[in-house]
Amino acid sequence: MDIGTVVCCCFTAVLLAFLFAAYKLGLFYQLFHKTDRKSPRQGGEIVAEVLQAHGIKFVFTLVGGHISPILVACEKLGIRIVDTRHEATAVFAADAVARLSGRVGVAVVTAGPGLTNTVTAVKNAQMAESPLLLMGGAAATLLQGRGSLQDIDQMSLFKPLCKFCASVRSVREIVPTVRKALAIAQSGTPGPVFIEFPIDTLYPYHLVEKEFSPKNTPKGIVGKVISWYLHNHLTNLFAGAWEVRDLSPLPVHVPKATDEEVQRCIELVSRAKKPVIVLGSQATLPPTPVTDVRKALESLGIPCFLGGMSRGMLGKDNHLHIRQNRRDALKEADLVLLAGTVCDFRLSYGRVLNRRSKIIAVNRDKTQLLKNSDLFWKPTVAIQGDVGSFLMQLSKGLVGHRCPEEWVQCLKEWDNAKEKANRDKANEKTERHLNPLSVLHCVNELLMEDSIIVADGGDFVGSAAYIMRPRGPLCWLDPGAFGTLGVGGGFALGAKLCCPDSEVWIVYGDGSLGYSVAEFDTFTRHKTPVIALVGNDACWSQISREQVPILGSNVACGLAFTDYHIVANGFGGKGYLVGREEEPRLENIVKEAQRECKDGKAVLLNVLIGKTNFRDGSISV
């Protein structure tokens, strides 16, 4: 190789390095896009404009200096800012809004500990498949990794939890990043997404410039290089910031069953003599309205077991809704349609399914669709697609076909027998305080037709799941597969905001109440009255039931019969203590609580309950 070639190669390498550096420093972009140094605008305004264009009505938060521009800008555009007493509650509330409204729920929290406080709630949203946008503050772009206040590697924290994570590096990136995040949250299998906003991407130019101005710049060439670098970084941060951009929603991808898959399922169902549908939360996802899903189920005429968000899908007393003896029914069935239901611990990993049964599995998520199919069960047809639209197609293809009535009647007879046994247990006297089953039956009878039930607890809530009957679709909220305690305050807040005319009930265990009782302050401040029914047995009973007989100790399971009703009063609500002396007046107390709630007071019923053997055999691990 001659010297000319060497020189040419070196020159090319230097030139490429220079061009790459110029690109990374934003020099090319700055040639064509101006930086308006006099503009009073700030990045938070752009965030608010994108949210408004996507129909976002609520933003949940716990305030922090990193995120103030977003909150102020949203308020100016008419987006309601709802501040809570814990960041996890803000995310739980956004989760509830997503489930009930069909839009992405939005929460904004400050950097560092503000974000770490949301981790459990974000994981819960991931496992519950809720479309949720979490936005978090962050240290300034040049100070990340340099020991700035509340500066941690937030991206690494959320990448395992979210479908999409992004860190905004300049103001011009805000619009495309937020639009992309909102679309991804709703596409495919819905889930949470996360965007990190360094503080200098949110505040106006003149304030950021003050922070960038070097105080003690070294003299000489080093000082000049530092000054140029800081000035260029600031210019690039705001270059093209206020140019007009498209704010409209991006297309959302929803997987759907093919015509061939639907036709094969039609043939299988038409030949079945003992079919059963096990419906999961995915049946409530957009784009199919829940009212249409309900009509499709009624048209099919197949007995249904409803779980998760699909509880209430068929109303209170529909003859197709089977509540009890699911294990026996699945063993007897000759066809099982797993519609958004996963073969995890809730179905004994698939072991409850009869190997001779034809099994149709429908799920948006391929991993969940086939979970444990390599061990205990095998799908006859596995469809990666939307549950609601599949049920619509299936019902259209089976018009005129009816499930054998004797099969429905058989399951209903089993159901009625178990319901009678449960009612008999409710009439038994406990050694002390009130029978929890009796309390739940009483409340269930008094529920309004539009009531929304939020489930947050272990033993008491487990009993409520058997007894309380949601009156319609989207009238039941529970954490989902993660089994998270502490969802009550946030879920109820989101539900009341989405459905202000509905009566919202939180069914709490006394243990789980401790996580969000402070949100009674939030209910009072934001005029979102709800009713909390607390089953107070002074114990983590779901754990104690197994721990004591197996390990011989009640350590860490005992609580106290705390005056939670007084706590509610202190936060501006209305509390009632209900013990055995108040049992004859229980119905009147519940009705009084409903009146107080209607008049604008958040109400807490602190019901002292005794022990029953109703839940013996239930698992906690």
C-alpha cells in the first residue's frame, strides 16, 4: 500500500469521525431548525397537547419539582390533575381508568424515589394487561450519572416491566415519543409504557440557560471548549422545539383470528354436547364494546365461568353464568373455550382440564396462550387474537345453534346447591363479632344496579368473590394475576372519576386497608365519594389459616381491632363501627352509608368479623 492510499484512508476516517461527531452534537439538525431563545414555552406544554389530542381526561400524580411543567400545562388545557398520597395509588388509579374507559391511563411522578414507589403498581398493570403511560422526571441531560439529586438508572428499572421505555433527549423528541408510547400501550397485548423526561426538556429556555451558564469556567482553550460544548448542547436541546407537529393518535394494532381459525372453532362447538366457556379479563378490552360481547355470549348459549374483569359480564342472575364447582364442570366438559384465560395457578396450570376435551384457546399474548401446554394440557385450536372480536365472529357463525339445555341445567343445579350451602354458612353464628358471609350477603342485596366493586384483600375479599354479584360488565375491579394488595384506594379513585354517578365500593381486608387508607384524604379533596367495607378480623387470615396448622405459630399474622372508622373521620370522611351490637341494624347502617356517599362523603364501614371455615383449603402461595 503506497503512502497516498494511507493518507486517503486516514483522511476518510477522520472525515467520517467528524461527521459522526457533528451528527451526535446536533450540528446538522441545527443548520435547518432554529432555536427560539426568547420563547416562554416549555416542554410540559407539548406533553399536555399530545395527551389532549389522544382524549386523555385525567392525569394522576404525586407532585415533584421535576414534573411540575407537565402538571401545570395539563391543568391549563382542562385535563384534570388528581394528586394522591402515594405514587403507587396514582398508577393504580390510572390502571382503573384504562380498564373502565378503554383509553390509556396516565400517571406522572417525580424522579428517583417517586418512580421506585410505582414499581409494584406498574408490574401489576403489566400482568393485568392494562394500557398505561407512566411519565417520570429525571436529572438534567448533562447531569445524569454525575450524582445529581434523585438520579438513578431509571431505564434499567422499568425495561423489564414495560412494553416500551424511552428517555427524551431534546424537546423536539417529545411529540413523536409520547405518540409512539401511547400506541404501543394499546397494541397487541396491552400493557404499561414508560417515558423519562430530564428536567431540562420540560422547563423554558431562559431557565435552563441559567443552569447551563458556567460559574467558574477554566481559562484558555479548555474553558473555550467547555463553553462551546455547553452552548451547543443547550441550542440542540431546544432546536426545532416549537415547530408544528402532528399530534393525532397513531394506528393501534389488534391481532384477530383468521376466518379459517374461526370456521374450525364453529365446527368444534357445533358438535359439542357439554361445552363450557372460561372468560378472562381480555374479553373487556377494546375495540369490541362489552355490551356486544355480552350479546355474543347470550347468543351462543354456552355456560360461562367469569374471572377477573369479566365478572359481571352477564349481569347478576343470568342462567348462563355458573359461579361454583368450576373444577368439576371442566372435568365433565367435552369442549372448553379458554377466552383470554390462562392456564396458570388459577387453573392448576392446566391440570383441571380433561385430556379428552377439545380445547380452544384464544389470547392476544402468545406466551400466555400456550402457558404450560408442554406439560398438562394441549390446545385443539390455539388462536393468537382478540377475545371480544373472536366471540362476535363465533356467535355469527353459530346463529340458530343452541347448547343442549340439559347440560346448562345440570351445571345450574350444581351451582344452586353450592349457593344454598354458602347461604347456610352465612346464617351460622361466629364465636365473636359478625359472620363475614352474612355481612357480605347483606351488602350484596343492597348494591345499586350501577355499583362498581373494587376488591382489595385476601380472606375477606376471597369470600366476597363468591357472594357479591356485579350487576353488569365493567363493574368489578381486582388486581389480577399478581394478587397485589393495596390497589383499593387507587382503583376506587379511578372508577369514581370514570363513572361519577355510580356507587363505588371497596371491599377491604383490614390488612390491605393499611396500604391506602390515607387516600380517604384524596377522596375528600377531590370530591370522589366511595364506600369502603372493611372486614376487620385483626389478622392476616389468609396466611394464618395455613401457617398455624403447618408451622405451629401465628407470628406476624396478628393485627388489632383498630378504629379505622376514626381514621376515615380524620381524613374528612364518615366512619362507622359495626360490631355484634349493631348487627340488628346492619341493613340500616349500610343504607345510611349509601346516603352519606350520595351526599358527597367518603364512607368507611369498620365491620368487626369473626372466624368461619368457609375458606378452608384456599391457598396463599
